[in-house]
Amino acid sequence: MIRTERLQIIPLDDNYSDDIFELWGNFEVIKYTYCNLLSSKEACQIRLDDWKSMHKDNIGANKFAILLNNKMIGIVGFPVIDNENFKCGFFYQIAQDYWGNGYAFEASQGVLNYIFETHTNAYVIADAVILNDASIKILNKLGFKQTFIEEKGFKNNGMELDLVHFEIDRRII
């Protein structure tokens, strides 16, 4: 478990499928992600099962529930792209009712600290749709460096938008 000043961050499991459905069933939460809007709890469980099977060979648990006073308010994770060199992606999603309170930054900072404590040679990448000012601000504040902007790099939910790519490179070269 990862603890921050206000949050507990614990490995994601099926106990949170109803809460995750609230995230993935809200277009405002997922519109700038690669998730498609879900219309049922059954579809959510299928996606969670797919997620687990897709990443089962990666090092350790890498998807977490964000808890505030024992209520799940979001998810955060680092899907591993390359186990040998510990290259991973980075994402977070916060329930709309909790936006604007610093929870995305706090949870992300806690997970990044965990990554760098357990993998000192980590290379972490993230991206944000150019219209997602809040995420761009959070990634910058976390210490991510912008690497490039991909024209129309985001294609999902009926949109084609420019995508800003970021990285934190802790590899020893």
C-alpha cells in the first residue's frame, strides 16, 4: 500500500468494479483516454478481466485504486512496456466529483515515488491530449518533460486531437 497525506493507494482488484464503472461510465472522465464509454457493469468487468490478462506478466501490481476515507475516487497506474529496462507508461483517472482538489497530483506523486524507490533505473512515459490543460499541468508539476506533440495522435471517442508526449528518464546511461 502507498500512503500520501490524504490518500491510500492500493492494488486494484475486482472489489472496485462498481466504482470503476462509475469512472468508465462517465464520458467527462474518459473522453481524453483510450477507454470507450461503458454502458453496463458487465462490460466493465469484461474490460477489467482483459486488463488483468493483458498485463499479467509484468513486474508487480501496477494498477491501483485511489482511496479517500476508504472510498475509491480514482485509479492510477504504470503499465510496464519493457520489464528488462523498466520502461512504463503512466495514467490516472479521478471521479468527476473529486476534480480540482489535488487528488490526481497527490496520487500520481505517491505512485511515481514508489516507482523510483523500487526501480531506480526507470523510464516513465505519459501523454495528454492538448486540450486537457489539467493533465498537462499535473504532468509538468510532477517533473515530466515534454518530448514532442503528435499531430492528431489521439483518436478515440469520435475525436482526433493533438497529443502531447512526456517522459521522466531515470536510466543510468
